[in-house]
Amino acid sequence: MALPLSAGLTPTEVAFLCEMEMVTVIPRQRLESISLLSGPTPALRPPHRSPLPLWLALLLKRQRRANILPPPWLLPLSLERILKYETETSPETFSPPPPHPHPISARPSPSDSVSPPFLPSSTADAPAGYLPYHWLELGEILLEACPDDIPDSGRVRGLLRDLREVRMAKMRGSVSAVEGGGVMSLKGVGAMEVAEGRGFIVGVMDGLRKLGSSREVARREREEEGGAGGGDDEDEDMGFE
Amino acid sequence: MATTTQMRVRGRPAHTIGPTYLSYTPDGTKLVTVGSNNLFRVYKTGFDGEPTNIDDCPEQNMGVDSTNDFFVTGSEDGTVSKYSLESMSFDNFLMRCSLPIRDVSISRDGKWCAVASDELVVKIVRTNDTSSVMYLREQLKPVKHISFDPSSNYIALSCTDGLVYFYSLTGDEPELVHKVDGLIRTVETDEEISSRVAWHPDGRAFAAPTATRDIQVMSRGDWEKQRAFTGGHMGDITALAWSPNGAMLASAGKDRKIILWETKTQKILTTYDYADVMDIAWHPTKNLLSFTNSNGEVYIYNDFVPGDHAHLVKLGSQPAPFVHDPLSEISANARKPTVNGHKDVPHRGARRGSPDSLDDILGSEIMGDEDDFVVDDDGAGYALVNANGKRPNGDTDPFDGPLTKRRNQTWEPQYHESFQPGSTPWRGNRKYLCLNLIGFVWTVDQDTHNTVTVEFYDHEFHRDFHFTDTFLYDKACLNDNGTLFSCPANKDTPATIFYRPHETWTTRADWRTQLPKGEDITAISLNESFITVTTTANYVRVYTLFGIPYRVYRQKSSPTVTCASWRDYVLTLGNGPVGADGNTKLLCTILNIKRDEVCQNEDLVALPDGETVKSVFFSDNGDPCIYDSTGTLLTLLHWRTPSQATWIPLLDTKLLSRLASGRKTESYFPIAVADGKFHCIILKGGDQYPYFPRPLLSEFDFQIPLTLNPRPDSGDDEDDEPANEGDELKKLEGDFVLKSLLTAQHQDLIDSTKSSHSQRSALARMELEIDKTLLQMMAVECREGEERGMRALEMVTLMRDRSGKMIEAAGKVAERYGRAVLGEKIREVGEEKLLGVMDED
């Protein structure tokens, strides 16, 4: 490929996608409904809360026309609970993602395949105690744009940092599981973590594969010497290098 | 007697140079002092000779506290020892610590002794059983001072990290109730500067020296700063003590002064110059104060309170200096409450003896103490006599007056208190006058005046404003057009209402009107066209927006409770006849002012026994709503037709799914009903009213209490499938009832007003919504099975649609699920309905 970018999304792209998440705002001014590609926004009337896409909410916040209501999972109490889950209750796996807001029943329904950022996982009605898919980017964006709206934002910042470190350590630790041929469950991993971890994990996997392939080649050669035939996999392996 | 002519009291050399502490026994007969040498001294009150000495004791004692029978000392060598006052000798060690003891304190009943040392843990040991110990462990640094509150239910620890920790001792285990930051300064345990919390004798408040050398009073109920004793000391405060009745406060500072303050006015009564005072103790009854200094001297100061203020010593218990005393706050109820305690009893001094009384003739030698057979040896107070030869009622609480009086009378009905919807009572020096969806109004008490601030949610439409308020407004209403204030009557000004429009095209639009003398305001309300005022004289006064008196009438039910208004309708609540539970029944009257029509005449407000209304307001669609003390939001249906009104519950906040886990305890302060949602402020931690900073508004959907709430998802996926079906049906049923109710209210609105086209089409839409909900319910029933067919058919009969389209759709649903019999019956119902409609036509 001509582009120097590696596969997957860059952090800016992830953050861009995250801005399509819905958040709840408390307007400070009236604003009539705007027709957007994603549909009309609700008319804003203070102090009634309304859901808006994050990018619009940030725009209004910057113009001091609205306050953003932090999602319940971004409150210190909820983050502490998640951190406790990550470190004590289940030090091996990631904390689970929020339950799907549309009940998934036996019958298939169109709402089943809806995924972030089209799920209302960061509005004021979202459940506390679960990290949604875009948790890291959303948390960072909100902390940067509206620290005055988040209660105890200093603690929140610290907790987010803690969570990030704990989960990155798990992500890196998962490589050792990969080495043994196992696959670690990535349930509950956020978008930014996938984007960040991709480079490292793919690199390690690639390195392992190379090491493994050279050993494999050596084994095959020994076998060939022994008289057995077959070695068409080799060419395929070499093709990647 | 001026301070200059006073004889300077000479210090008695009691101990060697070093910190010295003292304590009066509760009966006041003895004064125990401890110091840096290995000697305790016990002074007898009223006896000027040598004190009794106790030798067998440690050196460097850092604290002492006493009961009538024994006293406890703590020493730097880490021992806490108990000494008997009877035998004047060592009894036993209560405790040993590895680090120096800093303070000891005995609870009022003498059963527990709290010990603070340089260790992190504060221990509370039983005085007669050293094996039972309670530990207070929450503080992160050593504790300098400890003090029990007068009821011994709480203990305050002044910690060296600058925080005051309050523990509750009522349960089995001591429990940290509150931490107060920013009250005391950080002081090391061995410094002379004090950070002691001194409980006011009435137990509702405490005082503590601050970093600014003032003494701040704080209430225990809401941990709010109350009055402060300021501007007295030029140096750090080293000792602090309330007089036993709470009428005065004595404090000593590094500026070589002892200051005597009056509690009520926070003024300095007098100042004495004594240096290095370390500890102050009042005599429990006499005008006598003793103090020690760091030179080991003890001063026993008779007539400490100068003559012109000496009567303060003799007063009964005095209330703590609150900014707005919650108990003395008189509600605007018409009936004046019985006078609290001894507040208004004038001081008359000792009565002169009646001529030729037996006492005078025989003299005190014969009638006096010598042959008095009752000896008050346990301090219970039955042998205490005051100047009139009567037993004082010192034990009575200053605020239990009305209660005891009530008990004496045979019976008295309980009234519903009057209130202003959307306002909060004073807390500290702040109070919200009005909280609604437009904005909020609050006031701050600045002693001589208030400052009122009005803030809006919509910053574009209105501009926030604030003003200095010399009238002391205590009620307010806010809407899009203006702000209405009212102030209570006081000595020279009658009750006044003040209206200030937000926008004006003349130079002056605000107006003020005064009520007749003796009439006070119980509640005010403001809407687009009228101002309504209910008063203690049971009048309802209606003004136009520019102050023209429009109507005055007397409310039938009295005393009035509150009022609310919407367009031309005025709703008033009043106390009616007494119900079976001893409470008056709350009656509600709704009047159309403009058309002069009575909509509801003294209709009962449906309340459970013993409950009352917290707030009353009109929703944005103009339906009356009440929020009662059980946490239920109710709305009134068919209120425009006389005696047709029914109260329908819209939301029971106790059944909210957020509370289902049982871990949270919270209550809700109602704000408004708008957009089909209940707007409120969530109050956590047992708060009753919102406080500063202004909390965010929350909104809840209506949820008519119908069935047991579905449990919040516990995460187990196996149960989800069957539960979901039931939940879905329950949710639809709830929707159906709620939509029917809202449609009925909308129908009423359209029938009684000149309805617009959009309103009528909204009604048609709402009816369609009901049918859609029924159709969804029917689909669920059909899916569930053939045997639920009767239920499904019933749903079809409930449909409102007259065109037959909905019934046709229902038939299709039945067909899709292959319920042929049901489909047949639905078609029959449809035909019948169509025929029926034609018959009616």
C-alpha cells in the first residue's frame, strides 16, 4: 500500500467515530431543531435535557450554550467499582461491556445488529458500572472539554488513567496467551484499546509466526531428508516476507 | 461593676511550671487540677484553705476529667488512671498506651472514658470494666482533643490534620458520621494552641476555634456554619468553654486575654488579662470560673461574670446561636405556637422573703443544710435548691415546652403546616426562595439585610440579577414574566408583596403593596395573568400583574396551607375537619377567577393517614399535581367538573428501579411536571432539601404503580428470555393506563378551552397511540398461545378507533399467528362496533 499507515484505525479516526456517540446536554439557551444527516435534533429548551451527538454537544459547550451531563459510568463511584472489578474480582479478563439496550430475544430484530456509536451508551440514562466501547476517547474528550460539568474531575482523570494502565497491561499480557496458541477473549475491550494494541499485538504475532515458520522449515527439511515429501506451505509463508 | 475596679485574682501555685489542666465535678463541690509534677490537687468549692493532695501519681499529666465519684487523668507516660474522690487515692489503670496521652474525656453518664493519644486510634473504655473498649479508627493522624456531646451519643475528635471527625456512639460499633474540613487549623498535639470542639449545652451545635482566631459555631444537624464569635482575640485561642446554661462562652488566647462572650449577641461582655491560660472550667451552677496556666497556677475566680451581666448565670438553658434557629422559626400558621421553654420568661432575681416567714425567724442555722435529711450524694439534682428555695428545672430541655403542654391537654388536632411550594427552609444563612423550571431564586442572610439572587436556566431570554434586600423577603415566585416576592410583617412594617417584571417599556414597572396590619402571608403564587396571596387571616387576595386588587375572598377551609395557580385557575389548600387519625383533612379548592366559577369546592385531597403534602403545582398542561410525603406524585383528573375530580398516582418514587437494589437511600425534591416527565432534585444522604451548590435537575418518566416492579437486570442471561416477555407485556400495560390517563386530561383541556387545531390533532394522535399499544399487547398475547385468546379479544374491545381500521389490523395480527378462532371473533367485534356506531348516528 502506498499509504504509510498500518492496518486498522488511527487514534484520531477512532476519536472521530466516537464523536457520533450520543450524550445528554442541559441547554442554557433555546435552539430550534436542526436537520442533520442522522436525523433532526430535538429542539433545545432549558432546562430540559436532550440527547445530542457528541460533536454538536462539544460545539455548544465551547460556545457556552449548553452543559454536558457526564454519563453515569464516568462518575468516580462507578469508575472505582470497575477498577475494583478489573484488579480484584477478575484480574484476568476485562470488565464486561454494558448490556445491550434493546432486549435481545429469541426472535431476530433489526435492533440486534446496532453497535456503537449508534447505541445510547453514554447518555445520562446509560447504566453505571460498565465501560462502553468508546469509553477512553469519550472520557478524555469530556475531561478536556467540560471538566466543570464532571463532578470531581481530578479523581475521574486519575481513575481513567488507572483503568487504562490496568487494561493495557492485560492487553500486553494477553500476548503470552497467544504464544501458547490460545486466544484471549477481547470482550469488553474499547475501540481505542483495539487501535492501540493492534500495532503491538500484530507485531508480536508476526514475529512469533516468523520464528515458528523458520522452525517449521527446519523440521520439514529434516523430514525431507528423512524421505517424506510435501512442503508447499513454505512458499506461502515466504510470500509474506 | 467595671473591669478596672475588679480585684485581680491571684494565682494559686498548684503545680510546677508546665501544662496544667482542671475539671469541676458535675455537682460542683470539687475542682481537680493536674500538672507537670507528680501531684494532684483537689480544691473544695467555697473553701479557701489548702487543697487535698494526691501523691501517688505520674508526672506530665495532659488531661483530666471527673465525675462526682472519681476522676480520670492521662499522662505523657501513656497511662490513664482512675482516682477515687471518696478515698482520694489511686483506684486502677484504665488503659495503657505506647505513646503519650493527649486528652481524656468522660461521657456525661460517667460510664465511658475516651482517650486520645499520639497513637492513631482513639479508644473509648468503660470506666468500670477496662476490658470493654471501643475503637475509633477512621482518622489518619493523631487526635488532639476529644469531646462528648451532652447526650453522649456523639463524640468529636479534633485531629491534627485539621479535620474534625464526628462519630456516632448510638450503635454497637462507633460509626463515623461526618468529617468537617476547614473549621479548625492544623495543630500538633504538643502545642498549647487549642483546636477543641466545645459542644453547646443544648447539644444541637458546637463551637471551635478557627485559624482566623475566631470561634465558629456549627450545627450538628446539617453541619452548616452558624454564628461566629469574631474579632476578640489577637492571638491563637488556647481554651474554650461554654457556661453551663449555654448563655455565655469564655475563651482564652495567646494574646494574654480571657474574653467572656454573650451567646445571644456574640458580643464581648468583658475582657480579663491573664497570660498563658491553658484550660478553663465553669462551675456547674455558681458564678465561678476557674482556669489554669502553663506556669502551673490555678485561678479560682469568684464572680467572674461582672455584676451587670450576672443574671445570665441564673438563666435556664439557652439555645445555641443559630443564624436561623430551626426550632424557633415560627411557621406562618395562624395559630401561634406555645412559647418555647423559658425563652421569654423575664429574670426577676431572687424573691424577697415574705414577712415573718418561718425561714426568717428561725434562721438558716436551724432550717438550713445541717439537718436537711436529703443529701444529694449522687448528683441527681433532687436536693438542689435555687435562690427561691425551689428545685430548679434545669434538666428540662429548653424546647420541650409545647410537647409537655400538649401532653397535659386532652387532645389537640394536628394541622398541616403551611408552606411555599418550591422553597426550602433556612440552612445556615442561605435559603432557596423558589426553584422551578424557569430558574431559581435564593437569598443569603447578611445579618442586617439579605442579598437575593435570581438566576435563569435560559441565559438567552433573561438576564440573571441580584439585589440587596432590606425587606427580608422570605417567599418568591418566578415565571417568564416576572418575579414576585413577599416579606413577613415585623414590628413596624406590615407584610408586603413586591412584583418585579423582567421586561418593561416604562421607566418603572415594579410595584409593592402592603397588607393590612396583623395579616401575614402564608403562600404566594404567580402566573401569566394573576398574583395570588393567601394570608393568615384566611383571605385569598388576587391581584393583576400590575397590582390592581382583583378579588378578595375568605377561604372556607382554614388555616390555609398553600396555593398554586395556572392561567385563570387558582388552587388553594386548607386544613379541613379532623380525620380519624387526629390530623386535619386537607381540602382543595379550585376557582376560575376570571369567569368566577368554582371548579372544585373544598374537595378532599386523597392522602394516606398521617401524611402531608410536600409540594403542589400545575403541570405544563395545566393539571394540578401534588407530591406527598410518601414520595408519590399524583395528578388530578376531571378537575374542571365539580365533584368529578379524582387523584391519580403518576409515579411512586419508592418503586423506582434505581432504588430496587436497596443500597441507595435517596429522596426527591419535586420541581415540576413538564413534557410528560417528573422533574426533581435527587437528595442523597438523608437530606430533606436541596442546598448549595445547586444540584442538577433530574427527570423521571411517569410510571403508574400497577404491579411489582421488574427487578433490575442482575446479569444472568438464562432468566432473560422468559422474563422479557412478561416485562414487555407489563410495560405495555403500564403504557396503556398512562396513555389513557393523559388522553383523558387532554380531552378535558380541549373541551373546556378554545382548542386549537394542533391540540385536536394531538388528541387524535394520542388515541391512535392507545390503540397501537393495545395492538402490541394483543400481538404478545397471540404469540404466547392459543389459550390466551380471550385476553386478546378483550384488548380488541378496548380499542377506541371508530373507523374499524385498528380492528382490521388486529384481525391481521391474529391471522399471522394462525389464531383462526380469534380472528373470527375479532371480525365479529368489529362488525358489532361499526353497527353500533351507525346506530348511535
